[in-house]
Amino acid sequence: MRRVVMKKVSVLIKEAVEKAFVSLGYDKKYGMVGISNRPDLCQYQCNGAMAAAKEFKKAPLFIADEVADKLQLSEEGKIFEKIEAVNPGFINLTLKDEFLADYVNEMGETGNFGYENGGEPKKIVLDYGGPNVAKPLHVGHLRPAIIGESIKRIERFAGNEVIGDVHLGDWGLPMGLIITEVRHRHPELPYFDESFTGEYPKEAPFTIEELEEIYPLASIKSKEDEEYKNEALQATALLQNGNRGYMALWHHILDVSVTDLKKNYHNINVSFDLWKKESDVQVYIPDMVEKMKADGFAYISEGALVVDVTKEDDKKEIPPCIILKSDGAALYSTTDVATILERVKLFNPTDIIYVVDKRQGMHFEQVFRTVKKTGIAPEELNLIFLGFGTMNGKDGKPFKTREGGVMRLERLISEITEEVEAKMSDRDMDEEVKHKVAKQVGLAALKYGDLSNQASKDYVFDLERFTSFEGNTGPYIQYTVVRIRSILDKFIAEKSLNKADLDNFFADIKLVKAATASERELELVLAKFSDMIDLAATEFAPHKVCAYIYEVSNCFSAFYHENHILNEQDEARKYSMLKLSYITEKIIVKCLDLLGIEAPERM
Ligand code: ARG
């Protein structure tokens, strides 16, 4: 694939219009161009003449006319078929069909579809996933995993460096609770012996199933039994102070848990570059605390060590950030502050982005302010909290199982797969293949259903709607790909080609200008690809990718119905339409990949 820098269509248009304004003595800023809100009249539209009219005390239509004429005569204006000044002062723009065809043709022949990041590449640490040791993944972990994975892929595609970190929760009271429960069950284990040397047996004293049973039980017990709770608190403190036996036990908990978590994330196609954990930053805490005290930032308030993070113009109250509890224990805020210290030290990133439940917004506000105030984070480091909303059931409350319990991720996925498999019952497919496809489609339903909403909003999980093969759903988009592939397969058979030959075959074909409205529409939306990527990357917004492929899919569907691609008699047109379909398929597949969704061969 060639790598050619292609200017974005919006940029080409803007530059042409700006130049016309400037050559008439108006400021460049009036050359702003947007997508038309009257697609029946034009494709793009400039409203700058209205603003210029105010400054220059002229009639807006007069200026629009002047600019339109100038543009018409300019070299850059040659990309337009129609340039019209209309009342009260709009400039309506429509691109030439030849230009669109050439542009999309070029996109198809370049790696990355002509996308190029204009700015300095960022170095991003992306904190997503956030599972906790010894707790199974449940629906609450779905959103940070899916959204984070997609943001990672989008940012990488846009040319930024991304280090994805799972930031495992492994260091608080839950560990003490598990250790306490294990101690009650198996007091004979060597870990509780004072003389324990630290050599721990390979075999863990529990399986993941037992571990997942132990934790919730211990948690309930600690709420009902004061003595039990104190034991757990003590165990937590001993662990944090490095007790050998407890450390060995904690390693077991970690091993068993991480193996299971990795399996589960793998199952949904989510992966991390780093498996760092809260406990990794324990080593930084003593010095960090001393420095905060010495610099006068940290002080004792009601027994705890805190940093005041209020600012003069605060509209709401921001409580101080607690660094150490009165018993000297580290908290969630302590590890998050120390984690930023470590990330700066290890990676010196430009941005740290957190994909975490939006209900943790205040926690991160306190943490961010603390690291900036104390100088732990450099002034220029961007700390970004991307808080996501809740996945609700149809009752508007956080999604639960039918029995009212917390839904495990594994179960949710198998329920969706079953639903899709039932829908595919009439397909003539090998059972094993069908099951594999059903899983791909089920995952797409789940991920797309989630990602197509703005992340910060709550949404309702609707199994029926998400798994539908029609409408704004993952399966519908996958189906568009499958449909294009089947057209191409027929063509391959007709020409006795191999799939692998398609690239070469189309390299010799050039798109001819659109002959139908639906073809033009499809090319127009494909040409907006780079603009969409820029937006999705700067706003960390997978939903922009979803909206885009939904539009592409709808345009393709209209194109497919309006044109008889394979029966077209004019060979140049037939090949051109096939190539357009081929490019469409590649772009949708790329976008699906950016969402962490696979496209099946058949469905
Ligand atoms: N484990 C945390 C939880 O379950 C989420 C971690 C998010 N990341 C972070 N750096 N705090 O709430």
C-alpha cells in the first residue's frame, strides 16, 4: 500500500473558500465551511458572509455573491460542480462527481485510507478495565473494557502512542478479608506460621471458583461480626507491611485471579499492554508522603493526613484529598496519586486518560488537583477523566440477572450468543461454525449497543434491539460487510479469480464518476472518513465511529438497491461499482476493528 498524505475533504473545501474571502479583503475566519443541513440543495455550506456583512456593513448576499464568483474562477474552486450564493447570504457548495470518484479511489489505494495525523503524536497512558482481584468480571466491568479498548484502537490509528494499563485493584481491605477467611477455613496452612520463610508451594490453596465464593462471604461476615472485621483490618495492615506468609497468600490470590481475568478479557477481545496493580506503587508511598509533609502540602485533619485541594472559584465543595487514614493505611486516593507519580517516572506521558465509572468523578478531581498542586505531575500533563454512565435494565435500574443478582460477564455473553444462535437457526451452516459466528455477532451486538451511545450517558440494555439484524445495531453493520463480501465472491467466481487477487485487480481499475444519486451519496460519506477519525480521536468518542458506519451502511444499502452491480452491462461502470463496494467493505471493517468488533465471513 502506498502512503500518501491526502488532505481532508473538509480542509480542501475550507482552504478554497478561505482563499476567496482573503483575496477580497475579508478575514480568513469567514471561510468556515460545514456540512450542509439541506442535503437536497448542496453538500457543504459556508455561512461566513453573514458574519462578514456585520463587520463590513454590507449586505450578506452581496458578499456571498462576490465570494462565490471569486471561488468559481479560482484554481482551488475547480473541485466544485456548483457554487451558489443564496438568500440571505449562504454559499452552497456541491463537489464535482469526478473529484469525489478520484478522491475515494485514492483513499482505497492508500494505507489508512489517506488518514494522517496533522499534530504532534501524543503519548497516552490509558487506564481502563479496572477489575478487582478475587471478584469475577460482571456487567459493571463491561463498559470500561469495551470503551477503553476502542479508545486505544482509535488513538493508535490516529497516530498516537497508547500504553493501556488495566490497573488491577489488589491492595485494600478485600485482600485482608480473603486472607482472614482462608485462615478460618484452613488454620493449618503454612502461611499463618510465624516462621514462614516465603517459599510458597506452586499449588494455590484455592481455585478461582472457591476464591469467588470466599470474597463475598467474607465481606458479609465482616459487616455482621466486629471481631472478624478487626481481624481483616489487621490482616490488611500486616500484608501492607510485608508479612511473608500473607504476601505469599496474596501472590496466590493474584495468580489465580489474573489467570482468570486474562481469560475473560481475551474472550471479549480486550487486551492490555500492562498489568500494573495498586500494590505496585506501595514502594513510592513513604517518600511521597514525607515530601508532601515537608513541602507543607499535607497536614493532619481529624487524625487523617490530607491535602487541601480547594480553589477560589470552586462552585461546589471539594473535600480534601485523604492521603493516609488515621491508622496510617493507604487508601484508593493514595494509590491513585502514587500511580500518577509512577507513570510520570516510567513513561513521561503527555496524557493520562481514565475510563472509569462517572460516579468516581469527585475522587479523580481530588487526585488530579493533588498531583498538580504538589508538583507530582508536571504542569503540562493532561489528566483526563472519561466518566461513563451505567448500563441499565429495562426498569431503568442497573442491569441485573432475572433473579435480581449481579450478572456475570460470562453469563451475559452466553445469553446473547444463544439469542443470536436462535435467530440463525434456519441457516445452512456447520453447527460449530454457526456457534462461532453467533458469538462474533453476539459480541458485536453487545459492544455496538454500548459504544453507539455517548459514553457519559446511561443506557438501557435491550437484548431484542441490540441483536436485531436491522437498524442501528452491530449485527446490521456486520451484515452489510457480509453482503458486500457475497457480491465480491460472486464476481470472483464469475472471473475465476482468487480472493487474494482482488487487490491487484482493483489496482488497475479507476472509479468512474457516480451515475446515480445513491452512488454519489456513498462516495460523499466515504470521503468524510478522515474528518470522522479526527473527531473521534480528539473527543475520545467511539460513538462517532458508530454513527459513521451506520451512515455508510445505509448509503451502501441504498446504492445496492438502486444499482444492479453484477448485471451492469457497461464494464467500466460495473468494475467501478465493484471497486466502490470493495472500498466500502474495507472501510467498514477498519471501523469495526476500531470498535473491537470482528466481521464474520457469513452470518
Ligand atoms: N478498581 C476500581 C473499581 O473497581 C477501578 C479502577 C479505576 N482506575 C483507577 N486508576 N482508579 O472501582
